[in-house]
Amino acid sequence: MTKEQFSGAELVVKTLSALKVKYLFGYPGGTVLDIYDALFRQDDVEHILVRHEQAATHMADGFARATGEVGFVLATSGPGATNCITGIATAYMDSIPMVVLSGQVPTELIGDDAFQETDIVGCSRPIVKHSFNCRRAVDIPNTIAKAFYIASTGRPGPVVIELPKDILTPQNKVDFNYDAQVNMRSYNPNVKGHHRQIKKAVQAISQAKRLVVYAGGGVIIANAAELLTELVEKLNAPVTNTLMGLGAISGIHENFIGMLGMHGSLEANRSMANADVILALGARFDDRVTNNVKKFCPDATIVHVDIDPTSISKTINAHIPVVGLLDIVIKQLLAELEENQFSVNEEENQTWWQQIAQWRAVKSFSYEQTDGVIKPQRVIESMYKATQGDAYVCSDVGQHQMFAAQYYPYAKPRQWINSGGLGTMGFGLPAAMGVKLAFPDSHVICITGDGSIQMNIQELATCMQYNLSVVIISLNNRSLGMVRQWQDMVYGGRHSSSYMESLPDFVKLAESYGHVGMQINKLDELDEKIEEAFAIKNRLVFVDVLVDENEHVYPMQIRTGAIDEMWIKKGVKS
């Protein structure tokens, strides 16, 4: 009996099916039409047709962040591939597992500047974890399997595969050689912390009088949130999250002292500044956390745990580095604490918590409610009340992002979806669409602004095609709010190109795509209309909220200062 053979395009689809890939986000074009034909002739992998390739990458990204699975993207060569660059960079900065399948001109034309030829591997090299130039149809299955493995293990990230048109053609049939077990000699991420470093870490923790646990997105990526909570409770230590780490411990947990960094709480930043030991878990000491690195926590012993050894001591020197996967390392720390019969020094611990309570009493997230004016903070509070805290919140980038981080307590990991490292405007809507595909019965919110939403607003058409009933809440301040805030604070109030002098009627725009549009411009109708938006079933609802255009995000670190040197309110420093 003759063994069945397949074209390269069919091998792509068969491999995705073998990897149990449910969704492929993409946009067709000449070099990948053979793959689209192969997709048409099967039912295992569902293709989601976006209206722009950048949106495909953000949808795959949002899907990956919410589920922990690998997001898959398909784009044609040239402009299709280059349109993916922003989304690839977004995933790279936030360590999100993604595989991008890019078409390419036929092998014999590569390098000839053929129609729609771009060296996508070269273009994306600085912003991928790895990339492959696949040149033979027979290599397709194991190339995709390797890409999947690399993207999802160690420190996750995006992987690009270039597929020339001639290796996909139906005229060329080959065997399906696929090995589910990937072994790569050059790639073996370390997952277990070195036992001597674990002992050093526990010794430092045991001797600490002012311990702070600083938890980042790595905790969420490693599915270590429950272990983090167990560790924090055993130590009775204050815990702060990065922007990417929100949800790693419940936002209403008594040990949680808020987000830290540029727009973090005063108590979080003050606790870090006064700590004698900082246990950093899956965080990379980003500049939006540290402020001036020369002034960063000079009296603290830093224990830094990360899966990526290149992230340790990159910006802040780690006194005790531990390389390993967070869930495994936290288990090691708990076991070592147990073996050493660790117990909290109640007197020192109480003194530390009393000091933190004094900083908390400042209520750095408080704001003044002007009569009749809708404050953006108030919208987030209304959103939290309407959803009872049980929603996936996908954010664009700007003031609304910071308000959503500050005023919506995230109870669980993977609930808060935002572009942290790259700060990509236009991320929110397609990311929310990816989350809604993964969790169709859950509330999924896109919190955005009048600037960000217009970056990928064409995806309202995709939402209609696939019945993606997200709730879009736009904090419309008629400007690029964060840009204007910096212009207020640094540039003497000179608002250069930060006002949106021409905006569409968002209600009519949403309705033109077949969705429900609402506008809220009165404070006394805010709660009722937000409740109404979430009560509408199986329809996308676009809520345009006209908010105070002069409101700033506070607290805010003072540039070049220490981590706890902050503006608390307009004109008021910590």
C-alpha cells in the first residue's frame, strides 16, 4: 500500500492540527494561498480573518496571555509580514509565546527584490526569540514543532518561520515526518534553582527585618500564582506587583501593597526603598520600576529569581541570583524554609507592617470628584462594580491603562492583559478579541482611549464576522492624555499635537459596523449605563465615556529621582 504524501501547505496544517492549535489568526496573500486552500479542506484548525496583520499578532498575543497557550499567526510575504512587526515586538517585550508563519517569494527569487519580497527573518531578528528559514517541504513539520517548543519553554517569546511559496505548492508531495518529542542540544533552559543559591536566598530572607516580595509577569507565565500566595503568607511579607504581574496575587489580599513603579502606590515604592531584603520573582527591574538606577534601594540585599539568566543583574546588581522556573524555585524556597523551621519574627514583622500602614494612610490613589464631571478613575470603579471584579480586562496604552491598573483589583492571574514593555497603542481591541475567542462566556473588556482605539478600529468588522461580543469602554478625553500630561508637567503646558481636534462619532461608527453604541456624558448616569452595557448579551457594545480632559495619572515618579520620590497630586510631592 502506497504511503500517503502531502504538499508543504498540507504539512503546515497537519502539523498545526497535531499540535492541537485551535485558532490561526491571519490575512491571505499570494505566497500563502496554498496554505489557505489546505485550511479550507479541513476542520481542525479555525482561521480567523482579521482586517490588518498587526491585529492578527495582537489577537494571537491576547489569546496566549489569557490561556498560556501559543498563539499562531499566518501572513503573506512583504507588507503582510512587515505589518506583523509591531505585534512581534509587543510579544517579545512581554515574553509571550507566539509563532508567526510568514510566506516568502519562491526560493529561486529570494534576493532578487521580487514582487512582495522582504527579508522578514532579517527584519524581525532583534525582536524574536528565534527564527527559521525553512527551505524544504519535508522540513516543515519538525520546524513548526521546534518553533512551538522554543516559543513556549524557558522564557517564552515569538518565533518566526519563513516559508517560500515553492515549498508549499500542491505539485510537490512528500512524507509527513513529524516528531512530537523535540530535542535540541543547543537549547536546554534551566528550570531548577541551584541548591546553594536557594540556601543563600533562604538565609537572607530569614535574617530580613524589612522584607519585600517583588513579583512580576514571570510568576504568571510560570503559573506560579498560588505558590506565590503560599510563600507570601508563610513569610507574612508585603508583596508588590509590576504592571505585568498584576493578578499574580489577589489585588484584595491583605499582604498586597499595590503596584510599584512610575504610577505605583506610595506604599509599594516606599516599602521597596526602605527594604533590607528584596525577593524579586520573575521581574526584570524595568526602568518604569527603578526610576534612577543609581538611587535604587541602596540598602537592600537583592535576591533575583528568573528563568532568563541574561535578565539577572542586567540593570540592578543581584546579590543572590537564582536561575530557574518560578513554580519550581518557589517550591524549593518553601521546602528550604520548612527544613530550616522558619518562623516569622513577630516583633520585627509588626514594626515593618506598622510603618507600611503609615504610608498606606496617605491614600495615594485618592482623587477629587468634581460635581457632574466624569473622572476616569470613577469609570474604572464603575466597571469593577458592574463586573464584580470578574472580567478579563484588555488595555490599550495611555492614561486609561494606568487607571485600569490602579483602580481594578485583579483577583487572579491572566485577568489583566496589556502591552507593558513596548507600550503598543492599538493592542487593546484585537487582544480582547483573542481573549473572547478563548473564553466566550466571560466578560471581556477593552479599556481604551480616543487615540488608541483608532489604531486598529477596523477590527470591529472582524468582531461582527465572528460574533466577538467584547465591551469597549473608551475614556474619551479628546486628546492623547498621557502625552498631554507630560506636556503639562515637563513642557510648560505647551500641547504640541496632543489634542484630537477631529474625532468620529464613535456611537455611529460602532453602529455602522453592526454593533451597539452608547455615549455617557453625565456622571449621574454612569453606573446605570455601564451596568446596561454589560447586560447586553451576544453583541459588541462600544461605550464612549466623555471624561475630564484635564485629569492626570497620580502618583507619578519624579524623573531622575529615587523609586519613592513621587508626585502624589498636582503640585504635591511625597
